[in-house]
Amino acid sequence: MNDNEVEISTEYIALGQFLKLAGCIDTGGAAKFFLQEKKVVINGEPDDRRGRKLYPGDLVEVEGFHVFTVVKR
């Protein structure tokens, strides 16, 4: 696994949980505010829904951080 891969063991992960797992936020509760302030692009399309389901293979670009890839453990 490289630094820009985020491993999940489930079928999908919500964007809010993903941001915490990726180290972009400290708590899941911060996701709403984070998404209001930072641009997040998923597979080339902007999205600000913290409940957005992410699946293995999705590319998530987080403003001020990295482009992450969701991978299945």
C-alpha cells in the first residue's frame, strides 16, 4: 500500500469516514465543516456530500492534501 491509498475492508465507505481514515480530519463530526471549506473531487466530479459512498477504485482528490485511491483490503 502506498501513502495515497486508503484501505477499506467493507464494500464501500462514506466520504465523511474516508476523510477521517485518510487523515484529513480528526473526527467524523468535522466532515460537514471540512466539506464546506475544502473542495473534494471524486472521479473527476466535485462532491460535498459526507454520506457519498466510495468504492474500491474511486479516486478522491482533496484540496490541500492528496489524490487518494480507495482500495479493498
